[in-house]
Amino acid sequence: MITVSSSPYPGQRPGTSGLRQRVSVFQQPHYLENFVQAIFNAVPSLAGATLVVGGDGRYHNRAAIARIAELAAGNGVARLLVGRGGLLSTPAASALIRQRGAAGGLILSASHNPGGPHGDFGIKFNGANGAPASEQTSAAIYAASTAISHYQLAEGEGFDLDQIGSSELAGMQIEVIDGVADYADLMARQFDFAAIGELLRSATFEFYFDAMHAITGPYAEEIFCRRLGASRSCLLNATPREDFGGGHPDPNLAHAGELLAAVNGAGEWALGAASDGDGDRNMVVGSGLFINPCDSLAIIAANAPLLAGLGGGLRGVARSMPTSRAVDRVAAAQGIRCYETPTGWKFFATLLDGGHINLCGEESFGTGADHLREKDGLWAVLCWLNIIAARQLSPQAIVEHHWATYGRDFFTRHDYEGLDSDAAAALLKRLEGSLAELAGSRLAGLAVESAEQFSYTDPVDGARSSGQGIRLCFADGSRAVVRLSGTGTSGATLRLYFDRHESDPARHCDDPQRALAAVIAASAEWLQLERSVGRSQPDVVT
């Protein structure tokens, strides 16, 4: 064992479970080591226990795993479980932690951010329940990262990441495993693979899955092709690459042109799907149909009895506060509780662990259930395939039937990226200062019913979370939400969310922007973005 002196650094923002920076930042001397050592210092239960390690295969993944193995052995970890090739999707890592009784895991990913030598890299810690670290653990890791004086390494020979089997490093057992098979087995228990396989092999149904040259390619090939019998031609960009093929591994309409062209060129009985860099997000589309993630969550909830993993019935559901209220209406019809949480999967995990819910989701293309403690992109896609197979309806017919039953919740998100951080912070401070005078006022002709900064008290552990986004509710039932996002590595990202329920099918329209024009205009009058941050139009509209 060797001890290396180092200096403290502000490596992690308080309240987050991981660190996300440019690859060049992680390549600085001591940078990765300091953060990982801070995790070992803050979570002493890792000593003598099992630790799961793997990532989405982006640039620097293999070098980081080799260094983490030395740090793990230096800090007394008994066993290291590593995905072959250093590859593990985030959902698979969560499942593996739970299945193998690990004390936690280190997941190497910057999610949907670009990869490559000039791209982004990240590390986050998930606890023994398989979920992102709690706010208390995150705070402890942050505190440790600012006070660190040294890190501990074990000396020894490296190990073969590409060969399944066991080896040893300074007394620590290293087991390289096939992370794909375990996850595929779990999915087989959650769904009717016989019915889905019959659907995928039928002549009338077309299916395309875009892995975006990210982690889900091997999982999709194993599940859709080997186990369900779909043709290999249904997979797009299925080979993981360190730079994601030069693309942006974010499953949305702006970055999945090849998928959209394939599905829109097919008939009504077609489904397309994509997942992101680390496999936890999903986008689902039909021919000429974008299925909003908020609607997707609500439709899965409404069809839960058809899914083996949810067939025992929904105990409760949860959504993040910015997500539209479509799933609330399903919960009310089923007589179950719907929880509204801050953005962040750790809040769902607490509800799942407490038995309050068994289905949850967020507007940023994340959906999950009680089978693990992360959002799960492939699981959501399999939900849709199972529902189509069971109901024998096209995606368009399923969506239209849902709207006819529950009404339609129009929803859109406007992202303003790469803003000056100080200007964005000043904008939020100004908005917070104006909340008291907004209630009862009118913005662009709309009456404001309430205006508040969202806070949340966890019903399981009583933890209080404040400052989670500004929410404006209007007298016509529409809503606007404003929050800063922490997923980028450069500047600030301002996210604006708008939603409105329409119960009359005759008043439905194909353009959510037009349906939400009044609340968008009202928010623009209040925000004054061109004056505040120098922007008049969003960079991305979802």
C-alpha cells in the first residue's frame, strides 16, 4: 500500500451524488483520486465489503476503472465486481448492487453529455439499495472532498477488463462479470417475453431501437435479437464507442434523426425507441408520433395490470414536480396516491424503499419501477412493447385511447443552455423576490392563482428539501415551472416547463406549443429573459 499526499479541492457541489466535468479535468493529477478517496472516507462501510464498478464506455472509462481498483484495494474493499470491458449501464449497475449484496457502486458516466477526449466524464456513488446517494451521504462526500489530505493506493499488477473471471489485487478479489446477462434475466421476469417476441417477429409490426453508440447496444442485442428474435436490422448505432460516434447520446427529437426517419417511413404499426449514454433514459415514438415522456409514464400506469412486474397492482406512483400531471389523473382513477417530488431519482428511491410506490418517472425521459433504484431506459421500451402486444393496438391508437379516457395534458420544456452562471443566478434571485406579489396578478392576460418556491418533505425519513424550482399556477389550470439544471459542465442551463390539461378531445391539437401559447407568453412577460440573460429563444424545445 502507498499513501499519496494531495490537497483539498471543491470537487463536488453539495447535494449531488456525483462529479461531472470535462475529461481534461479528470485527467489532472490527483483529481479523480481525490474524489474517489472522498467517497471511501465518507462511506466507511465500503471497507471489507463488495463494490460494483462500471460505466457507459465513454473516453477515459478504462483508465479510470484501473485507478479505482487500486484505490478500492488501498481502502480495504474485499471484492470488486466489474462489468466486462468496464461496461455497465446505470440500470444494470443498480440491479447488480442489489442482486449481489454490494455495499455500493461507482458508476462512470456523464449521462447524456457528449464523450470523447474533449467531451465529458463523470463518477457517481450509488448506495447499498442501488440508488443514487442520499442528500446526507452526498453532503458527507462533499465535505470529505474539501478536506482531503491524502489518498491510499494498492500496488500490484493490472487485470484484464475484457476477460470474464477472477483475479486479485493486494488481497482484494476482482471479478469481471457479464453484466448484460444478469440484466436480461431480470427483464425476462418483468415482462411477457413470449408475447413480445411474437410481436417483434410478426410481419405487420416494425421496431427500431437507437443505442446512439452508447451503453445499451449490447443489452439491446441480447434482449431484442437473441432472446426475443427480432432482426439485427432493428438496431441502430448499436456498437458502443468512446466518443459515441461523434454524436450526442441524448434521446430526444434533436439528436435521433436516423431513428425518426426509419419510424416515420414505416406504417402505423411501428415503434421506435432510443436510450442515452448510460442507458437510464428513454424516448419512444410511433410513426409520425412523439410520445411525450409525461404521457408515457401515465400510459404505463394505466396499463400496469398487463405487465408482469407491475401485475400485482400499483401501490402508488410518483413524478418529479416539473413533470405534467397526466399520471396524477390515472392515480386518482385507480384510487392510489401520487407523490410529487423534487427532480432527482434519490427521492423516488426513498418512496420505493418505503413501499409507498412501485412506479415513477420524470419529464426528462426517465421512467422506472420497483425492480431497481434507477430510471431504466430499456425497461420503459419493453413496457411499450408488452402493452402493444397485449392490447393489439398501434402506438397511435393506445395514445388516443388514453387521451379520450383521461384528457390530454399538453406539455413542453424549453432549455436555455450555456448561460452565464452569475446572470442565471441573479435571474432566479429576482424571480424569487417577486413571488409574493404575483398571486392575484395577471401576466399577458392570464390570472396567476399561486406562485411559490417548491419544497418537499420526504414522507419516509422526514428529510426536508427546499429551493427545488419556482412553480406558477394560473387560474385556467395551466402551470409554468422554472429551475436551473445541474447536468451540464459548462455554464448554467435554465429549464422552463409548461403544461395544461384539456378534457375535451375536440379541443386537442397536434402542436403543444400552440396549445400552450398563452402560458408561454405569460411566463415570458414575467421572466424577461432577453434583458436578464441575453436570450430570446430556447436552444432546445422538447
